[in-house]
Amino acid sequence: MKQRNMTIMGLLLVTAMLGTGASLNESLRVPAGEVHDSDLTTVNGSITVGDNSEVKGECTTVNGSIKVGRDAKVEELSTVNGGVTVGEGTVVSRDVQTVNGSINLNSGSRAASVSNINGQIKLQGAEVDGDVSTINGDVDLLDGSRIGGDIIIEEHSGKNDRDKPLKITLSGDSVIEGNIIVKEEDIDVEVHISDGSRVMGRVEGATVIDR
């Protein structure tokens, strides 16, 4: 269901953006230290937000990556086909999401929630206040990262052909304050915990490996 919803999201996103005069084949950039007072939207292009900048709106693309520099402020980051990188000390007040692409949150950064379908999710000294969800991506919590909600492995809409376990790794005193919930039955999930890290809630549908 999650995969279907996010695919529909992508189609609706294209339609809405075409209807509002968004850029079609252009990459967008906010220079360091500047404030952008509206949404940044493109279809085929990347989005870059410089250090110490602020975007008072959503950063949205369909086919392109999103990169936010250090100590910036943005509302929401969303792409369909592309990775998302959030720089050190940056605050995303709402969601970080992609369908096909990795998500990287660096030291001191913070987001409300994080989700994708395919691609690694990596938090390195970062915080997510709500849930982290994926269907087919490994999740790494490193260097004291914190998730305030749950990690959720959503159901796959068809047959899952993954030939190796999906790994959730916690190290360096990282913590999940909620649960780890595996909704997909046709997948092996391993939770690797080391260096004082912990899951404060329950683990459902996964194998815990303490190191």
C-alpha cells in the first residue's frame, strides 16, 4: 500500500507542477545565506540549497536529486527519482521523502519524518522526530542518531525479489524511542545493535543481532 501511495504521489506531483507553471527541465539553486520566500519546484532537474539559507516552502522535484547545505532551514524535501542529502545542522520542519533514492541526514540535522521505497536511509548524528519508513532500503543510525517514532518496513505491492536481508543498523549510542515494525512478510530483516545503542520499544518481525 505504501508503494502504491507513493507512486500515485509522484504522478499527482507531476500534474500539479505542470498546472502551476513549475520549471520543467531546469535545476534550481538558492545561494548561500539567502532566503527564498516560496516553493522550489521542478520536474527534470536537481535542487540545491546553500549553507545558511532558508526556503519558506517545499523543495520538490520528480527526476532529480535534492541537496541542502549546512545550517539551513527548509519546510519539506520531496523527489520521486533521486537522492536527498541534508547538511549538518539543517532543520527540515516537515517530511523528507523520495520513492527511488537514498536519504542522508548529517550531523546535527533534524527532520519531522523520513520515507522512501528503494534506497538506503542513513542518519549520522541526526534526529527524526517521527517515523522512518521504507520498503526495500537498509537503515543506518550512526553516531548518536535518534528516531522519536518507529522504523516501519512497509508492505510490498508485489513479489519482493530481494535476495539478502534488509539491515537496520544502530551504532554509537543511537536510539529508536519507538518500535521496529515489519509489515512485509516476504522479507528477512536483521537489526544489528552495538556500542550502547538501543530500541526502547518492541521489535516485530525482525531478528535482533547484538554485537
